[in-house]
Amino acid sequence: MSDLAQAPDIEDLDSFRYRLRDWLKENMPPADPRRAPFRRMSDEEELALVAYHRELQRRLYDGGFAGIIFAKEYGGAGLTPAHQEVLNEEIVGYEYPARFQVPTFSPCASVIYEFGTDEQKRRHIPAILRGEEIWMQFLSEPGGGSDVAGAQTTAIRDGDEWVINGSKIWTTGAWWSDWGLCLARTNWDVPKHRGLSVFMLKIHQPGIDVHRIEMLNGSKEFCQEFMTDLRIPDSDRIGEVDGGWTVGTRWMYHEKSLGISHYFIRPVGSMRGANLGGPTPLGVARQAGRLDDPVARQLVGEAHTLQLAGQEATARIARGMASRKLSDQAAGISRILAGVLNTRLATINYELAGASAVAWDEQDQPLGDLGVEFLMRQARQIGGGTVEMSRNGVSERLLGMPRETRRDNDVAFREVPRSAPSR
Amino acid sequence: MSDLAQAPDIEDLDSFRYRLRDWLKENMPPADPRRAPFRRMSDEEELALVAYHRELQRRLYDGGFAGIIFAKEYGGAGLTPAHQEVLNEEIVGYEYPARFQVPTFSPCASVIYEFGTDEQKRRHIPAILRGEEIWMQFLSEPGGGSDVAGAQTTAIRDGDEWVINGSKIWTTGAWWSDWGLCLARTNWDVPKHRGLSVFMLKIHQPGIDVHRIEMLNGSKEFCQEFMTDLRIPDSDRIGEVDGGWTVGTRWMYHEKSLGISHYFIRPVGSMRGANLGGPTPLGVARQAGRLDDPVARQLVGEAHTLQLAGQEATARIARGMASRKLSDQAAGISRILAGVLNTRLATINYELAGASAVAWDEQDQPLGDLGVEFLMRQARQIGGGTVEMSRNGVSERLLGMPRETRRDNDVAFREVPRSAPSR
Amino acid sequence: MKLELSPEQAFFAGTTRQFLDDKVPTSLLRELRNDPAGFDREFWRQGADLGWTSLLVTEDDGGGSVSGEGVCDLALVAFEFGRYAAPGPLTTANVVTAAVARSGTAEQKAGLLPDLMSGARIGSWAYAEPRPFERLGTVSLQATRRDGRYVLSGHKAPVESAVEAEVFLVTAAAEAGGLTQFVIPADTPGVSVTPMRTLDMTRRYGHVVFDEAAVPDSAVLGEPGAAGDDVERQLQIALVIQLAEMTGAMDRGMEITTEWLFNRYSFGRPLASYQALKHRFADMKSYLEAANGLADAAAQHVQDESARAGEYVSAGKSFLGEYALQVLHECVQFHGGIGVTFEHDLHLYLRRAVLDAQLYGTVADHRDRLTSILESREQLHV
Amino acid sequence: MKLELSPEQAFFAGTTRQFLDDKVPTSLLRELRNDPAGFDREFWRQGADLGWTSLLVTEDDGGGSVSGEGVCDLALVAFEFGRYAAPGPLTTANVVTAAVARSGTAEQKAGLLPDLMSGARIGSWAYAEPRPFERLGTVSLQATRRDGRYVLSGHKAPVESAVEAEVFLVTAAAEAGGLTQFVIPADTPGVSVTPMRTLDMTRRYGHVVFDEAAVPDSAVLGEPGAAGDDVERQLQIALVIQLAEMTGAMDRGMEITTEWLFNRYSFGRPLASYQALKHRFADMKSYLEAANGLADAAAQHVQDESARAGEYVSAGKSFLGEYALQVLHECVQFHGGIGVTFEHDLHLYLRRAVLDAQLYGTVADHRDRLTSILESREQLHV
């Protein structure tokens, strides 16, 4: 694809870069350095931020810089991954619609782009590029754990419509989002991967109840949706009936490849695993008054080591995957490291904070936050697919070790054991 | 059995204790505090020590204190486990024949005692109690790993004799020992546990070649034996032909229960996992000149913590098993902790020793030794059965989790895959 | 918890367990998170009736243990507190009660013990100090002699249940060196309390400022300038409670997780059938047994006032402060996303263990202290 | 090692690999354990011919890199050294050669570089000092001005190949503060070498005593009292070599273990089918990739003399000094008993990684240094 950059009808990279640079200066606000990526917000603040990011997305669209690699006929810029890389470099230092790059542009828009009909794409891709549609993945289910293909949400055909019942969970901000890409079971009498279909559905409509989940640190970013006799037209189905795992396989690929995807804006230096987005360990040690404590200095040095290790490993793997020296399965390595290293970083911060991590004066709230984040530390090894699944993936698919025995491959999904026999 | 202690014909514990105490004072030399349990010895020193311990064993026998729970007709004292506990307490502070308590008395003598014919027991038990026969386990095989029942050493019947071919490994000090208890395959056409038999064999005889294995730290304590057309009489078979796993199951039980066994002398406080037997971390920190270094002090404190943790866990489990509050499978917990904690202790010592652990002046040999022991640290998780096998045992047999799939249970042993198909 | 309890101890532990089971379901713990006190005084008085606050007081002084070994009995209660993440100032109340019983004058005992043991008044130990005096054992709060009284100046934080407490046991630096302790009413002029924030659901802490607070001689507990041994004893009692509580929290976390692993299926198999999880769980079980062993041994040494009591409580804290948290975090990991929700119970036990890990000395504090203990013991033997 | 090499680099690395494959089979390494030098001079000269010792010297001075980035090229050699646990003073010889090339006078260059590059003479850096000056960066060896010469007094240990070396690069404390470096013949009067013991099979170290060793002004390398930057550069080069070597050792250990896991059967199944091992191996693979990423990044920063070079080499050492050893120990564990025998190859790589981990600063040294680097960078930005 990179050869296209040389094609006569495609703007060359340098020209694109200078045009973009000028445009950004004119049109996009400089990044607010005080904006911590993971800062806790009130609902009002969050809604305001989402509205602001919709507006930023609209500006990009109006400037011709939305959806760089999406075709022009669907409202994109019709350019190449190399152009997206240029944008990723140039946008550093500017505000951008960070709030819904993922999962709206990928995996959602990229799945629609790959599997949608022309009509489906015309209906949704331009709206997404204009910031009008924010998408969520209706993928995980309560009780489903890491086994997304074991979806039990059921869609039953009724004429030109489908009737959906079931529940999805771990959707980030479904309460302020517009559409969901939903994996549902359309056939219980075939093995599990052969009875799935994918649907697009409006989130805020009768038949869907959105419930916000409180995490142990007080965050309510995740939602659970309950679908009760939800009716959607067959025209909102993506891909074949019962062929949903064909879609799902690419969907999973896009989800695992966020670190190297060109479907969305990923400012250089913002890669997953690069840092916690929180206070630096040096800053924590200073606030805890422990910079002269040799034991604390060991922790600060270790923390910085792990941050650089995660960063360099992720960069290496992204380069290797991009150049095809490494298989796509190597993405699992970044995920393992992000989980393991960030867990240790959360622990180091907690140790540095000392007693203030568990009982603190008001002015020590930043140290208290570290205690609460320590309680949450395993989220780094759970969210976005557990490290255990990545360890399976790396050992089996990257290193070719024998796969785990599965008891659900060759039987009708209906027959698969789903819980302990009642006693 | 403990009721027996009250029986009229058995000496009561207090009387036994005072008689033993007096006898020890008269007959046994005080323990040499300079004798480090794991000190490296020259071959000459080792042979001298073995001869000395044979002599100590003979003294115990002559005093009537050898084989406390073995029946009098086989040369034992005919007393109870409670008497053995008294001996374990009273012998603290004295030299004793530590060099061949294990495996001579258990598992070897205890297996012979349980499964031997009267004639076999009369032939060997008194000789063992007199210090005349030192026994080894011919159990593990090269390439056999943790799967002792997968023995490939083969015994073929020839009239009243058996012809044995194969190799055994990890026998401690076979070069100075007398007899081996050998698990061999007598039938390849039945599943693996059903084609084994157990034999007693003299180690130093034609047909057995004893090879000493050099470990990476220079130790040559372990041996490998090559048996080539070794002929032994059928009268040296223990248990039924092809019924060797009945014997083997108890054999394994005795091996795992060394921490609570009463077949041998286990002075109080000497339990496995209690300590490394090497220098204390405090001593290492002092020799490395780092007692004022707060980072080193953390390591010393951590090391002492782990030593006490291992000690108290082992004591708790031994108490629990003795009182039947814990199942025998709990022994696996002690083994896991001994492995994991001692590995960390070896690492701490290495860290405390600093550069002197890898390049040292002659007078810093103790610090250099810690570097070499660090290279060997995994031996703590390998020797005596790997921690991985113990983790299987604890999760499956203690906690009741589903067993690992085995591909060797229901097929003729001949058909079991033993290595990767050649490519 | 000990494998073998006497029938009396088993009954006592069972009573506490049943009481907590009835009174503090996890739904109540969630409600209490916004409660300023974090516990109900009537609940506490009922617990006191069960013996929670009188185990370290002799029968002559109106208390009484169950087994004759009050510290071991108290550890049984603390273990259950961990298993239920129970509300109530078990640690600090027992420390104050034991301190008064141990070193109080007849007048102090008569004036304080009945209320402290009944739960009518709550005593709290003002010992730890805020930065830069946060390291275990640092006491900067000054007790200065002036006009026939002592004047206390300095900060204490975190102090458990500081807002609720009616009585403070204050550990202060004496003018001529050494430590002096005082038992004073919480409303002594010059003493002010600011509530702190905490991650536990029900425990509460305060920052207590002593601004030239004048107290009479009758407030002195024990010998002025010579309270070092008393303070060490108090610390040991607090640590025994923490160790048992953390072990109980681990135990409950493992219990919840065991059930989950057996009942939860993934790819058609129970989670308990996955070897990677089985092996990690076997290690967790091993650490739990070591925790039990160390916590019990520490309780026994403190009960016996053995020469190794200080060593054992520090080793226990150094071990549990690391491994209890590691094990509970693994429990969370095995649960996946649900394990980090507020709705799930696991975090209640994790919070309690994390809280205990950082108070009365961090793991680092106790490792350093252990090294000092080993050094001084070695000097004795040379 | 980098995923993308230029054709020249790939050829160069391949040549070194083939050469080591031919010359230093593991059976030879075992034989060399009792060899006083640990390597054969002819082997070393042949390696020098391949370019091992001239990559950091400009073409004008008779050297030359492969890719124009000599430090990165050298890291390729070091990676192979790790994979083969190869003999020869790669680290110290390159440090000395690079130092002379960087700061030497024309006369020093002419007198030393040809022999150092050809391997005819071996140079070794006398930098680290024995206790109590063992912490990274401590220089107590004094250079005192007397009678128009410098007099060197103090100890250096461990010094690599100290017995073999013909030339020492000595880092000394200047009288007026700062550091002064000297390049001197190993047989300078007052300089004596005692061989040390080591756990590596082929690397050798010595304890060098400077007993009022008098050296002329012409021995000074660079500016007297101002060698700090040179020393930092030398340290960075040594660390780049260590990082690549440790990564190579890990890589080879993993390779051996991969083969073992696939070929070895237990209970009728290959070890590679056991999930507990699969998961641990996935983590090991992840650490190996992180090691590669850090080692490569450190080489590039040092090549570029970037402001972050010091930070990256220290982070690399802090990471590899822990994780390379952890991974190699896991490799041993997966092998069981055979993995701790002298006969097996694994320990050769483990020894090399352990050696590297403790020299030119321990993990603890580099973590502390990293904190200092972060502090000073922050001060720059305030």
C-alpha cells in the first residue's frame, strides 16, 4: 500500500505534511498540558468533553483530515497509512478527539468498512467521520469472561426483523454513545463459532437499558446493557447470518492491533504501555518526602526502567509487525508487558506513598489516589482481554505450542457446559 | 498407635527419655558447630564422614536406640512414634548419622519393612540398623523427569533370575553406598503403572557402572548408574511381579512424608525448608560491608522473614498432618515453599554480595560461593521432585481441582509418546 | 488461624463469626462507606459483650480471656474481622485497654477500664505521626513540663476512629529523652481532630493536633520517660491483630475464589481445570498456610512475652504486607472484570489487607527493624 | 538484536556468528575454565581481523564501522558473544580503544591504536574499585603530582583480563577534584596484578594495586581533572556491550529451552503442551522482546551521543540485570535436574548474564543513578 504514496493522484507526504501543519495551527487548539489522560471527571465534565471532541472531529472532517485512509466516497480523505503516520506526528501538541478514536474508528468503523454493504457504509462512515456517531463494542457478556465467541445474547429472526435478548458488558461510556456493534447468537444448534451474527444497533432506544457499573475506585466509565425484545431490521446486520465469526475474527484482529492501526489518530508517543498517564514515580517520591530515602530511590529507578522497557518493547513490536518481521500475534507481547509492568508500577507508587496511600489528609489526595489505584491494579491485566488470554495466544499462536483442550469446538453450542453441575 | 505408649510392656516415654539422655551423654559426641550441613567436601573427607556415621549408627544399635519403631525381631527397638519424637528432641546437640538417614531408613528401609518377605527383612533391616548397609533409590531416569512411573529400565525374567538393562540417575552418593532399591519395567504391553516391579540390588557389582555427575557448582554428590545385563536373583524382588506400583505408591508416600516420618532421626528444628544451611543474610551483608546500606538492610529483613515463614509453615503443616487436620497432600505446600522461598534467599545472598559474587579476591571466597549458589538456585525447585509436580499435587489432590489430561494411562506403555515425532 | 482450638476457643470464635455474619453483611459494609464513624456504637457494645475488648485484661480488673491466653484469643477475633472486613476499632481499642490494664494506676484502671471494656467509651492510640516523622518508631510530639503540668505539642496521624474516640492514649517524647505516655479525654483543650480520608470501607482515621494541650500528672500512664517497653508491647499487640486480620482477609478471598474457579466455565471447561491457574492457586494456598503459621506464631510469642516477640511480629508484617496483597490481587485477577467492580465483595477484603499493610509500620519499616533486631541479638551472643 | 539490519550489518553479524560457531564450541568453553587467560590470543587476533576491536575508531585513525554507526555494529558482535558465551575481552578492549581514539593525542593514537585494534596488545580499563569503594562511580585511586610526574596510589578491581593486558586505562581522582585518566603499560613499576576468581568460564579478572606508581605526563589521556565526560562515555560503551551480550545470552537460553519444551514428553505429552509452562514461557518471550528493545535503544542513544544515553544504559542494566537472570533461571527450571549439571550448556549463558549483571554497576547502582538522572533532568526543565 505504501507504493500508493508515490502514485500521481495521491498527494505526496511532504506536501500533505505542510498543508496539515498549517491547517492545524489555524484550526486546532493546542493541547492542554493539565489534562491528565485518566483524570476522574464528573458526569457533566465528561459530557462536555465528549461534545467538545465531537466538535473537534467535525473540524477535522471539514478540513479534509478525518478518516485519512477511508475512501473519499465514504467521506474519508482517500489517502494512505503513511499519511496517517504523518498526521500522528503532526498532531502532537494539539487537542484532538481522543475520547472516541477507540472503539469508534477501530474496531467499529473498520469492521463496518470491511464487511458493510455499500449502503451501510454510506449511512454510517460519513456520520462517524463528522463526529455524529460514536460507537461502542457490544461484545463481552457478563459471565463470558475471555470467551467472546461464547456469546449468549440471542437474536431470533422474525420476518425482516431480528429480536434480540441478552446482556452486554464493559462498554466504555455507552451512556453517551450512539451506536453499538453487537455480536449475537443466531443459532444454538451448531458449534459455537458457527452460530453467530453481527448487528448494528442504536443504543438509546426502547428495548435497551443502559446501566452504569461502579468500579471499586468509584469510576463509572463502564456500562452494562440489557436488551429485552429489542427489534432491529435485518438491514442492520453486518455479514452473513451465522457467519458472524468471519466478521468477529477481523474484529478481534483490529482490537489487538490498535497499537499499529491506521484507522484512527494515535499521536506519536501515546502508545499503550508507554506510561500510566498518572504522576511520575519521581513526583510521587517527592510528594511523599522520600527522595532522600535510598529504598525509595530504588523504586523510582525501577519504575522508570519499566516504563522505558514497556515503551521500547511496544515500539519494537509495532515496527516489527509493520515491516512483517513479526507476526500479528506478537501484539500479545505488548499486551502482556503493558499488564505486567503497569501492575508493578501501580505497586511501586503505592509503596512510595506509604501510609498516605491508605489514610490521608485532604492535601495528600494525590497519594490517596495511588492507594485506590493500587486496589485497582489488576485492571491493567484484565481490561481489553486478560493477560492469561494473551499468554495463551503468544504461546500457541506465536510460538506454536499445542493448544489448550477445548470442550466447546465440535458440539452444538447448546450442549457446551457453561457452569458447574448443580449439586 | 500412640496408645501403645501406655501399654504395660512398652517403656513409658519419660523413662525412655531419661535413659536415652544418660546414654547419649555417655556414648555420642557433641555436635560440631563448625560442621555446615552443605559444606563442600573432598572425596576423602566424604568417605571419612560416611565411615564415621556408620560407626555412630553402630553405637546407636549397640545401645538399643537404632530403628526405634522397627520390630525387635528385625533388630529394632520395637517402640512407638512417640519414642522416636523423644529421640528427635534429645539428640539435638549431638552428632548422629545424618549422612544416611535419608534415603536409607526412609524410603528404602520403610519400603522393605512394609513389602519385604520375612526373609528379606531379616537379611537387610538389621544390617541397615547396624550401619552396614547404606541404601539408595534407583528411581529417577535420565529423560524421565518428574514421571517416575514412566521408568524405562527393563527387567526380563530368565529362570530364577532377572536381567536388568537401563540407567538410573540422581542417586546421592551411590559411589559410597551399598544397595539400591530399583523400580524397573517388567512388562511393556500394559499401561504404565501396571508393568513395573521393584528389586533390591547391590550397587558395586559387575553389570553396574556408577558415574558421578558434575553439577554446575562443581559438586559431584549425584551419580548416574548404567546397568548392562545385570543379573539378580528373583529372591531380591520386592512385591509382586508387575505389581511394582503398589510398592511405588507407598514409596512415593514415604518420600513425600519425610517431614513427618518416624522411621529415621530428624532432630527437632532441622526440618526441610527451615534454612539454607549456609551463611545468614546478616552475615553476608556484614562481610559485604553493607550493613549500613538501607537497601541491603531491606534484603536482610526480607530474607529473615522468608526463613521464618518457611519454618512456621512447615511446622504448621507437620502438626496438621500429624493430627490429621490436614491431608497428607499438604506436604506439597512445604515443598513449594521450600523451593520458592529458598530460591529467593539464594537471590538475596547474591544481591548482597554485589560484584564479589561474580569476581572475587581469594579472601572473599564466601561471597564468591554465593554467586555460584545463585547459579544453582533452581536446584531448590527441582531436587526431590519439581515444584511444578507439587503444584499439580496441591491443586489436584489437596484442593480437588480437575487433573491434567494424561496421554499415558490407558494404552500399552510401549505406545506412549516419549518424544517429538522425528521430522 | 490455628488448626487446633480448644473447645472454648472454637465456641468463642464461632460466636464471633455468627455475630458478624448476622450483623455485618457485605451490603451493610457498602452502606457504611459514607458513614462518618464507619460503625454503629450499639454493634460495638454488643461485640464488647462477646469479649472483644476485655481479652487482654485480667479477671481481677474485670476482664478475662477464653483460653488463659488472651492475645491468642484476640487473634481469633481479628481473623474473623478479616474474613468479614468487619467494622469497629478492634485494634486501637484493644491496644488502649491493654495498656491501661498493664500500666495504669488503680485510679486510672477504675476510671477507664469498665467503659473501655463495655464499649461505652472508645479509646484510641495516638502513636503514628505524619510526614516527615512517618517512619515506624519516630516520636516527635513533645511532652514539656510546665507549671506542674505536661504540655503536649505536635501531630499524630493517622489515629484510628479519632473522631469517635472519647479517650486518647498519647505516646510522646519526654524532655530528657525516652517516651512518656498519657491517657487523656479526647476533648482536652488544645486537642483537635481533623477527619482523614481512607480507602477502607468502615475504618476511619483522624489527624490529631496537640496545640500546647496541658494535661495533669494523673494522665501519665506508667513511668514518665520510661514508656519504651510499654510502647513496644502496644505495637506488638496491634501487629498481632493486623496479622490475624490480614490472614482472615486472605482466607476469605481464597474461599470466594475457590468457589469461582470451580463454578465458572470458560471454553467449556471449569477455570479450575486450567493448569496455569491451578499452579498459581497452589502457590497462593502455600502463602496462605505460611501466613497462618507466622500469624499464629507471632500471637503466641506476644502472648508469652517471649524475647522473640518483636522479631515475629515484624517478620509477620513483612510477610503478610507483601503476600496477603499479592494473593488477594491474584484472586481479583482470577475473577476478571467483575473482580474490580464495587458490587463484588473481593475488594472489601483487599481494602482491609491493604490498610493493615501500611499502618503500624510498612513492610519496609519492619524489614529494617528486623535487621536491627538481628544485629542486636548477635551482639548479645558475641 | 535489531529486527532490521542493513545487508552489510547482516553480513557482518553472520560472519561473527559463523566464526564463533567454528572456533568456540561449548566443549571448548568447558576446557577453558582452567585456562589462566580464558581465551587464545590467536583467536582474539582473528576476531580483531573481523573488526571486533576497530568499530569505534574512525577510518582516519585506521578503524571503521560497518554501518556508519559503530556502537550499533559493536552491539551486534556483543549479542553474538552472549549467544556463544564467547571468550575474549570484548568489553574492556573496546572501551580502551574507543577512549584512546576519542581523547588520545596524535602520539598516543599512533603508539597504541594499531596494536589495540589488531589484538597484538590488549588494553583493559581499570575503573571499578574494591570495597568499600565498590559503588558505581566511586573513584578513590589518587593521582598525585610529584616531581613532574603523576604518582598513582590505590586499588582497582575487578579489572578484566588484568593478567593478559599489556595496557591499562586507569581512571583516577585528581588532586583538585575531578577525574584524570592515564594510559599506561601494564608493567609500569609499582603496578601489580593478583588474579581473582570468577564464575564465568572464560572471562578473567584481576585485582590491580597501584603502589606509588609513577607515570609521565604523556600517559595522561584527555584533560587532567576533566575526564568526567570521557569516563561516562566509556561506561556507556561498556554497558551497551553488556546489554547486548545479556540479551544474546537470554536469546540462546530461550532457543535451547524452546527446543526442549517441544521435544521433551512427560506423561505422554510434550512439555510445551502444559499451560503452566506455556504461560511462563510467554512471559519470558515478552521480557526477551523488552530486553531487545531496550538494548537496541540504548545502543542507538549511545551511538548518537544523545542526552538520554546515560538514562538508557542505566535503564537497560536495571532491566536486564533482573530479567535476563530471571528468564535464564526459568530456562534452567524447565530443564529440571539436567539444567543444573556442568555437562549441560545452559549454565554457560547464565554465567555470562550473571557476570554482566554485577559489573559496571549492579542493578541497585543503576536504579539509584536513574533517579539522580531524572532529578537533574527535572531541574533543567523547571
